[in-house]
Amino acid sequence: MITNDDVILISKGFGFDLVGFAKVELLDKEYENYLLWIDRGYQAGMKYMEKNKGKRKNVKEIFSKGKSVISLGLNYYKPDLFSGNKSNGKISRYAWGKDYHLIIWDKSDQIIKKLKEADNSFEGISYVDTGPLMDKAWGVRAGLGWQGKHSNIINKEFGSWFLLRT
Ligand code: B12
């Protein structure tokens, strides 16, 4: 049987800095706030944020066998500064390297493969932005940190300079 320690060890082996676990439950308060957010039109042109409401509330609608949500954080902070040349635009640090989706997809596919090798009965699916999953809400429930006023998760060690994989 896979233990939390196995998941932590394997995930950290693939470079994730934060690993947390939450029980699969309905998102209640978070879901109500998401509905308020939509009602107020904060999604602006992001039409995809209005879709699949049921799945956002109930992860079992995405993966019915799921018992736990694993939340992973990957630190992307780099101390380098912007050039200071006013003719250059500024690009957010998370976008300085290769597309993070590709990097994280690859790592998490490999993590799932390793967990399956350790215990053939292990089943899991993972998302990075691509599905109707409330990554921040799950990250908070999994103990990765708290939601700051800027709405991202802040962790005592890494601040909010990390990307989430759920
Ligand atoms: C849509 C989206 C955006 C949108 C909207 C941002 C937003 N506030 O949601 C835009 C394009 C602006 C954006 C920008 C950025 N994003 Co973005 N984005 C997402 C995405 C795809 C969905 C987020 C979501 O569900 N929003 C819905 C709202 C409802 O969620 P929320 O803001 O957390 O709302 C909660 C509370 O704020 C509160 N609340 C909200 N509204 C209201 C209203 C009322 C009345 C009340 C009482 C409460 C309340 O309750 C809500 C539920 O808990 C996630 C990936 C994912 N699938 O989760 C990445 C994600 C959140 N983004 C991320 C990042 C890194 C960024 C940027 C920093 C990138 C950059 N450098 O530009 C910026 C940060 C901007 C900011 N301050 O939010 C990371 C955050 C990692 C972390 N440490 O938390 C994520 C998780 C992607 C990832 N895989 O790592 N993003």
C-alpha cells in the first residue's frame, strides 16, 4: 500500500518542493465564493471559468474513485533581476523558462507511473490548470499555505513563488 511518505519521497525526487494531502470532500465555502466571483463577472473574458461548475465543487465528478487530493508545489523563484533597460518589457519569472505546463505534466506523469510501479492498485489523475479544479482551494486544504490578498497561496518558506499541481 502506498503511504503519504512514499508520495512525499517520490514527488520530492522529481523536484517538487511542497507536498500536501487533503481528504476528498465537497468544496463548500470555496465553491460559494467561486459562484460569487462568477456572478460579479471577475472571470472577464475567461469563459472556461464558468464551465463545469459541478466538477469544481465535487472532485468525484472528475475521478469517482478518488480518496485523497495530493497537492504539489514547485518553486520557480529566481533571484536574477530585470535588465533595467526601459526599452525591454518585463516578463513574469514563472515564464522565464520552458512552458511550466510541459515541465509539470512530465514530472507528474512520471510520479503516477512510479506510484503505480510501487503498488499496482494505485490510480490517479492529475491536473495543472487544464481542468476545472480549484487548485488554490485544494492547496490550502492540503496545508501548503494560506491564501493571500492577491489570492495566491503563500507558504512560509517559499512565499507565493510556486506553481501548483493537483
Ligand atoms: C484563472 C486563473 C488566473 C486568472 C484569474 C486569477 C484568479 N484570481 O483566480 C489570471 C489570468 C488573472 C491569473 C493570473 C495569475 N496566475 Co493564475 N490561475 C488561474 C487558474 C487557471 C484558476 C484560478 C481560479 O480557480 N480562480 C477562481 C477564483 C474564484 O479563485 P480565487 O481567486 O482563489 O477565489 C477564492 C478566494 O479569493 C475567495 N474569493 C474570490 N472571490 C470572492 C468574492 C467574495 C465576495 C468572497 C467573500 C470571497 C471571494 O474565495 C475563492 C474560493 O476559495 C489557476 C489554476 C487552477 N486550475 O486553479 C491559476 C493559478 C491560480 N495561477 C497562478 C499564478 C502563478 C498566477 C500569476 C502569479 C501568474 C503571473 N505571474 O502573472 C498571476 C497572479 C494574479 C493574481 N493575483 O491572481 C498559480 C498560483 C500558485 C499559487 N502559489 O497560489 C495557479 C494555481 C496556477 C498553477 N498551476 O500553479 N490566473
